Amino acid sequence: MSTFQAPKGTYDLTPPRSATFLAVREAIAAPLRDSGYGYIETPGFENVELFARGVGESTDIVTKEMYTLTTKGGDQLALRPEGTASVLRAALEANLHKAGNLPVKLWYSGSYYRYERPQAGRYRHFSQVGAEAIGTEDPVLDAELIILADQAYRSLGLRQFRILLNSLGDKECRPVYREALQTFLRDLDLDEETRRRIEINPLRVLDDKRADVQKQLTDAPKLRDYLCDACTAYHEEVRALLTAAGVAFEDDEKLVRGLDYYTRTTFEFVHDGLGSQSAVGGGGRYDGLSEMIGGPELPSVGWALGVDRTVLALEAEGIELDLPYTTSVYAVPLGEEARRVLFGVVTGLRRAGIAADFAFGGRGLKGAMKSANRSGARYTLVAGERDLAEGVVQLKDMESGEQNAVPLTEVAAELAKRLG
Ligand code: ATP
Ligand code: MG
């Protein structure tokens, strides 16, 4: 170990576990790519104001969890705590919404930073794959996104996850509900911080994890009873589309999620094998966000799935992804001359698109063959002085154990043929 360790709340991704992370990112991205979502990448930090406005001044993310910094030039920046505000900012900046092709469908993958109390499944640096569909209000779009996330999880073999669904109403009906809720909450026995929350963002009180708070919320007014006709119809349509697609969900009246910008459809993916950090992903509609950050009216919907927790969910279900070995051919040189010749062969194989690796460092046959085994390569190439004198290499099939001499000039073609 060196003098240094990964900072608190972070961990390194190292082989072989890192391969699972890559595969999870890929599995989440694949259905999006196949459904018209284009890749977007934004900076790891943004102007702090973007998140203050876009995520919400009253959210835990902005009040407690953001890594903020002042640059030497005096700019106030924040490491990105989430993706949606950045992606919308970038889409507006690039005028993607003006290209006459709405919705703008985007997907992203990257690192996010939140100053949280580290626990299993909760880190200060974590990774998400997300999707946003910008500029269209259409229940089919909400359904599409939920279905694609479901498809991604299923493709990984996950089964013990559930989809929680709710509607948060819109700018017509939500304020009426908000007031009714505030009136109810003000009469409860709550601490100072929670009382402040009642005034700033009362819906978030419903999200309180404490049992004594939850007990008092049993008779809280329900948002469902306040939804306007348009919101009710919209929500029923989303539910019907999910049902038609065979995607099971649970109506969860208390699901409000931590971000201020959500309207109408809200959902969360929870996994039952993860203990208290059970949310593996979440999202919803954010019809007001564009205007909140100075853009035009652009009703949008999106989600973000946590890669770290998805990997934990795989482990909880005992799922080992079937990750193919990356090396097809492993070359073992015996002696100086063989090193040069076989390295040339390996370079040629690689250029021909055949994945090949090499026993570096002039190791003996036994140690090198161990590495060849560990690499998972289907074939090894072994060459010593006598082989070179005859212009051949020994080609060994690691599965059958069969070995035969192949002329140096024909190795690449022979391997290409055998590997199909
Ligand atoms: P939680 O309620 O667990 O704090 P959240 O509502 O803050 O989650 P979102 O902002 O919706 O989470 O982020 C989407 C997903 O990103 C989460 O479902 C989770 O998988 C992942 N995620 C969020 N925060 C963390 C974290 N600190 N460490 C690891 N993964 C995280
Ligand atoms: Mg959180």
C-alpha cells in the first residue's frame, strides 16, 4: 500500500470487478441507443447557480451535498451532483431544441459527486447512466423511458426490483395541494428543520425516513385527490401504456423524490436486496426546469440509474454476468530472438483485429503458461530457438490441449480462420 488511500466515500474500480461496471453501463445504454437517444457529455463541474436553480435551493443536494469551489479566477463552481440540469443546459446552449426535431432524446454516462455520509451503496463519488427526452409532453414518452429502464435491468438478469410510480401534478393543481398539505403539516409535532421544510418544500416532508414522522403522516392529504383532470388523464395513460407493455409497477402516493423540478410522472426503481439504500434509479417529468434555468418552455422527462447500486443489486441476486474473455491469443516467447519475432506476430494480429497479449519480462515457460491460462485466451503461441530456425511457431488450442507447428507466415491467417 502507498502512503495514500482513495478519499473517504470513494473507491477504485479495479479488474476484475471493473469489467462488471463497464458491462452494466453498456447494458443500460444499449436500449437507449437502440431507441433514438444520442450520446451527450458535459463537464464534470458547472456554475453553482445552475444547480441552485435547476435542482432547487431547498433540496438536500444543494443545501448539504454539493461540492462547491471558487476558482483562482473567482468563479463559483460545483462538481456536478446530478445530470439533468447539465444536460438541459447543454441542449439549450447548443440549440438542439430548435433543430425542429422534438423531443431531443439524449443519454449520458459519468461520475457524480455528493458530500454524503458514506455507507453501503452511498458514496461521495458515484456513477450514473441517464436519459433525457426534452421538449415533448406525451405520456408515450414517459412510458418509453420507464420501459427502457426496465428492459435494461432485465437484460442484466435482475428480477428483484420494483417500479414505484406517482404523479406530482402540474402548475395548476400542485399549488392547491401544496397549501392543503402545509396546513396539515403545520399542526404536527416536528423539529425546527422540518418545520422550515414545510414552508419551502412541503412535499419533501412526505419523503421523511423517520418512523415517528411517518406515523404522523398517515392522514396527510393525498396528492391524488387534488390532481386536475388533465394530470389524472395523463397519469392514467402512462399507467395503461406500462400495463400494455407488461411492465409491472406499484402506485406509490408518497413518492415525491428529492428534486424540486419534477412534475406529473415520477418514478423510482427500488431493489429489495440492498437494505436501506434501495433506490437503484429514479426519474420523472420536469416540465418547468427549462424555464427555471432561463430557457423556453420545454416539457421533458428523464431518469438516472445508479451504476454502483446496480452492481450491488447484481451481487445481491447472485448474478454473475457472462463476460467473455477479452484476449483470444497469448504469445509466449522463449529467448531473445523469439521475443522480437513473436511480438511482431502479436502486433500483426492486433492490427488484424485479433485480441492478443504477450508474456512480457522474459519469463520462463511455466510462469508464462500460467498467465496464458489466466488470460482466458483460446490459443497460445509458443516459440523457441528451434522453432524459429524452422520458421514455425507452436500453436496450442487451450481447450483441447492440441498443439501443432504452424509456419510463421501463416499464423495470422490460421488464427483468423480458427477464431471465425
Ligand atoms: P437516495 O434517496 O438514495 O439518496 P436520490 O434520490 O438522491 O437517492 P437520485 O438523485 O434520484 O438519487 O439519483 C439516481 C440514482 O443515483 C439513485 O437511485 C442511486 O442509484 C444513485 N445515487 C444517488 N446518490 C448516490 C450516492 N451517494 N452513492 C451511490 N449512488 C447514488
Ligand atoms: Mg440522495
